[in-house]
Amino acid sequence: MPTLPIAAILYTPDINVEALLVRVANELRARGVRLGGVIQHDIATAINDPCAMELEDLSSGERFSLSQELGSGSEACRLDPAALAHASVAVRNSVEAGAQLVMINKFGAQEANGDGLRDEMGFAVVSGTPLLTAVGRRFMPEWEAFTGGECTLLDPSYDSVIAWWDELSRAD
């Protein structure tokens, strides 16, 4: 089966997919690959907030909070809509600036519901820029509907992801 320019790391909740994406981004950046998109960094334990999320704009290196402070009694979603808009602009700018690969942290609940960075994933693909993301097993039906089944599914391992990129970049 040919390597497709849309890849998803298939993971379960016990896998730290964020750390894997950070490691892959660091390796590809060291190789000189022009990266775009946003990936999440685990900062929850560093600031003693189990819901804290931070994104890195892979084009600029800028980091920004993805979660908003809603107060101790809140049970609402902590995803900050302004930060999501910031992430959207970062992804689109990186595609327009000629990124060789767009990485977006995950196709999660927001994207499965048609929101989040779903449109930006489509924008990258339509522009011809390869896309790498992660998909939890529970969102596979939505991912398959989104991609029409036209994607490469990767094991949640560094070697698997790097092998996908190496094969894809050789095909260019």
C-alpha cells in the first residue's frame, strides 16, 4: 500500500501521544524539515493543574495556553476559544509560508464534532501539504469519515512515524 500524505498515529488513553509528537517534531526540525502546525506540551504537572494545556506553534516556536481559567467550581470545558483561533491562524500561516509538513496535535472530540482544528487539517491537505496528527481509537469512525479512509494509520511509536516521513519524503 502506498504511503499517503495524511497520517494519523492511532493511540489509546494509556499512551502519551503528546510526548511522541514532541519527539518527532524535534527530530524532523533537527533534520531541517520546515514544520508547521501546533503540538501540545504536557505542562499539567509542572504547574500543578491537571487540565492545563499548552500549544507550540511549530513555525515560530511560540507557546501559548490552550486552556482558560474558569474558577474552582466550574465543570465547563476549559478550551479557550481565543487560543483555538490563534492556533488556527498559526496552522494556516505555516501552510501559506511553505511548510513541508503540518503537525496538528490530535483529531479529538472537538474535531470529531466538526470543530477544533478540523478545517485547518483540511486546508493543509487541500494545499498539498502532508499532515500528521494523532487519533484516539474512540474517534476512528469520525476520522475515517473525515478522510474517506484515505490515510496512513501509524503505530504509536517513534520509529513508525519517522519511517512514514522518510518514505513520504523519498517519494517526492
